[in-house]
Amino acid sequence: MSNSRLHPIIHGTLLLTAAGFLSRILGFFYRIFLSNQIGAEGMGIYQLIFPVYGLCNAICTASIQTAISRYTAYEYSSHSKKGMKRTLLAGLSLSLFLSTLLGTFVYAFAPWISIYFLKEERCVLLLQIMALSLPVGAIHSSINGYYYGMQKASVPAFSQLAEQLVRVFSVYLFVTISLEKELPVTPLLAVYGMLLGEIASVLYCLLALSIFSAQSLPEKRQTNAPSFFLQFRRILFLSVPLSANRLCLNLLQSIEAVCIPSALRLFGLTVGNALEIYGIFTGMAMPFILFPSALTNSIAVMLLPTIAQAQAAHDQKQVRQVSSLAVRYSLVIGILFTGIFLFYGNEMGTLIYHNKTAGLYICTLSWLCPFLYLTTTTGSILNGLEKTGITFFHNILALTIRIIFVFLAIPRFGIMGYLWGLLLSQLAIAAMHVHMVKQLVHFSFSAYTFLFIPVIKLFISLAAAHFVFRFLPRLPISPIAFLACKICFICLCYALLYAKEIRQLIHPAKKRLG
């Protein structure tokens, strides 16, 4: 692959990854703070609204963002400024209309959704505040799709960071005021923080669009631009099947999330204990597992327009090389964090959450990492190749496996039965995605390079950390800081073992930034 073709991917991935990691670090400490303030049961109630939030996003934001990204990439490659602006305007109009309509519905029917769907009446106010954030999120998502299409990730990266900063600061302020006035600290404060974070992100996106849009557009001669109505129709026709796919998936995920506490009650737990276990799993253990995905998510976001452009140009070599690189490094990252969470998961749960159960879940879920991160990148490749039907089918199969385990395994084995189902479903979808990408792109998958070598380098890094910290005098720092030092040392050793590959990847980006 030529350096020039690597530039946008590397540059965008580095920006998004940096912002993603900063955002996740803030979110990580935010969740620790939040769980300590509202408790495991409160976290369970808070997490219950996110299936509804996911359903709404599937309809009015996520798919339209993808469509805006694809058509902006096409107009950008055609050097059509008007076409790009009309793409953004058309997508924004559609997303804003749908989000306003859907937000009004959720706000009005929040009591019914809480009682009959979520089975928890304490979610009414949470849903109503969440509904207010939907139109705001539509604006944010559309502008991000516009910049992703140009493979210019700075605005989405900084908007993500702005959202998290405002969310964390506002919730901390709300909790502090509530404690001073001896008011109860409830999950409602977290939802208010989510709304304020979305507003801050939108304000930044609008400001950036007004200031930097003109400079970010190509300078070459423009071609004839499609009309607003043509772009509107294109975005509508592309987003409808994507939305249908996301809607079905999110509906199944919502059913899954709602049924887990009910299945735990069949296992013999009380309502409070079931919500507590669900809160530990979703609000404590899973954020650890998803934390490193900031990198793979960034790769996936930049992959879609890149693959789409290469496919439109009939550049199969570019598609093959980008796909091979994405699959390889998804596995490299996944194997690294499998080892970290497996060996240090119990310590993480005990030190950070003061909860042994959270540590047990982190250790069990550690095996998810390679398959979870691989699914993200390969799914983006398939979507870039316009194989959305295939990704939808694979996701349906994986969700079906998980739902079967919810109804059959949880009542017998508790939450561990679901964790086994989650592992099996992720293994299945990763295998299907990789197989299909190989069939379409014809890249070579070397088990020695993609699997064996990363595992060997992981064990070398773990052994080095064990040797160094075993004989190193105890540092005068907190146990959490000492654990962080060990994990950073492992990551550093692992990176040094991949130093040659990292230099080859970053060198083109350094030239571009220079």
C-alpha cells in the first residue's frame, strides 16, 4: 500500500484513538464515581434505559451518519463542494425530523415503556430526559458523518472529548450539590449529564463547521453537484435498510437486556439482587472490556469510507491490503488485553470497585477481547463493501445464541450462563465475518502471524512484568497506581516487540503531520 493511501487512515485513527482513550479514561473514572454514589442497583436502573436509547439511535442517527459518510466520501473524491454541503444538509434534515418525532413519542409514552417494557417504573423520568437528547444527538451525529466522509477526524474526535468532559464535570457538580443539600443521589443525575454532554458536543460541532468547513474542502475544480432532493433520496434509500438492520439488532438486544434481570429472578435472586448483578456486569465489568476498543473503533470508523472509495475505484489491491492490516492488528490488540484482563481482572475488580464479583466477570469476559475487536473492524469492512445484509445476518445469528442462553442458561447457572453464551456468540460472529471478508477480498490469513506470534509476545511481556515487579522494591504509591504501572509496563514491552511494525505504520502519518 502506498504511503499516500495510508495517510488518512493512520492520521484519522491516531486522532480518534487519542480522543477515544482520553474519553474512556474520563468515562472509566466517571463510572467508578457514579457506581460508588448510586450503588450497583442504581447502575442497573441507569443501564436499563440504554436499550431504548440504542433503538432510537438505530432509527434516527447511526444509519444516517453512515449514509452521510459514504456520500460525502463520493462527493469529496469528485471534488464537489456543493455536493458535500447538500449531502450534509439532506442527511441532517432527515435525522433531525426522525429524532424529533421519536423523542416526542418516547417522552409521551415513557410511563408505558417503563412499566410494560423495562419492567421498572423508576425509569420514567430517565427516559423523558433521554428523549430530549435525541434531536441534539442527531445534529452531532450528522456533522460527524460529514467529516468522517472526508476522512478528517479532528472535529469528531474533539467533539467526543467535549461531550465526555461536560458530562463528567456536570454529574460531579450535581452529585456534590446534592450531597451538600442532603438530597438523594439518583441515576437521574447521570441522565442530565448525558443531555448536557450532547449539547456541548453539538455546540462544538456547529462552531467547527462554521469556522473550518471551507478550509477542509478540496480546492480542485468542482463537478456538477446533485440536487438536495436527489441526495435526500439517496441517503433515505441507503439508511432505510441500514436502519432496519440496526433496529432489528437493537430490538433483540433490548429484549435480551430486559430479560436478563427477569431470568436472574428465575435463578432465585430478588429484584434488587438481580438489578445489582446486572449493574455489576454492564456498569462495572463490561466498561473494562470495551475500554481498549477505542483503537479498533477508530480503525473501523476510518475503514468504511476508505474501503468504499477503493471499491468504487475498483482498487482491489487497496481493499485487500487495508483489510489484512485491520484484521491483523485487531487480533494483536485483542490478544494483548485478553492476557491483561485474565491475569489482573480480579485485582482490578477488588481495588477499583471493591467488588470481587466484578473481578470475576472481568476475568471471564477477557476471552471476548480478540473476537469483539475483530468483529468491529471486519463488520466495517463488510459495510464498506456494501454487504450490510451479510453483517445483519451474522449479527442476528449471534444475538439468537445469546438470547437462547438468557432463557436456558441463566435460570440454571445464573449470570455465568449468560457470559458463556456471550463468548460463544462473539466467537461465532468473528469467525463468520473473517470467513466472508476472505471470500470477498481474498487476503491471506496466516495463523502463525495473526495468532501465534502475538500470543508469544504477550507471554514474553507478562513474564518480563512478573520478573521486574517481583524483585523491584515496593513503590511508595497506592495499590491502584502500582497495578496501573504493571499494566503500562506490559503494554510497553508488547509495543517494543512490535516496534518495527509500529514505525512502518506511523512513518507516513508523521510525514503528513510534518
